Amino acid sequence: MSTDSKVLAHVSGADQRPNLQDDVGAHHGDDRPKHQAGVDNSHLNTDAKDEKSIANKLDQASKQDKLEKQLENQPKPPPTQAAINHGNEPSKGAKIDEALQAEDEAILRKKGIK
């Protein structure tokens, strides 16, 4: 293939591509082009390179800490719960884990720790 035919093929290929202006804001419902629209929650809220003010960074970090503490304080479901919720029989390992967890809790209650 000659250089002229390669250039002609390259140039004529551009005519067959869809017009990007037709897709402006189609995905996100706004007026920004796709490459500028971004994806919701696509970055870390506590990212050091983010252009947030120091006050906003501290506020976000405290919110994140509160959320993590709330998640820690919630009781964990038994290991077999996920399978039961999906209508499946729990695995042998999950059943063993649940039995061991019950034994550990009984021992801790007996010692007065829990």
C-alpha cells in the first residue's frame, strides 16, 4: 500500500466515525462532553492531591472516621448468613466458623469478658 493510499484511507476513515457532539452529556445528563463528565465517586475523598481546602479535607476525614466507627460497632452477621440470604445452603467451612465463633463467645461470657 502506497503512502498516498494510506493517507487517503486514514482521512476517509474520519468521515465514518460518529460525531462526538451528538454524545455530549448523554451519559450524565449534563452539558459536558463525555471526557470531561467523569464518573460519580471515581476518586478517593481523602486524596492528598485533591484540590479541596484544608477545612473541607478535615471535615471529610472526620465524616469518614465516624462512618468507620459506626461500621465497627455493628454486630457482624454469622458466617452462614450470606448463603442463607441467597437461598443457598451454607458451606461446611462457614458452618464450622459459626460453631467456633459460638464456642469462643461462650468461653468469653464464662470468663465475664462479654
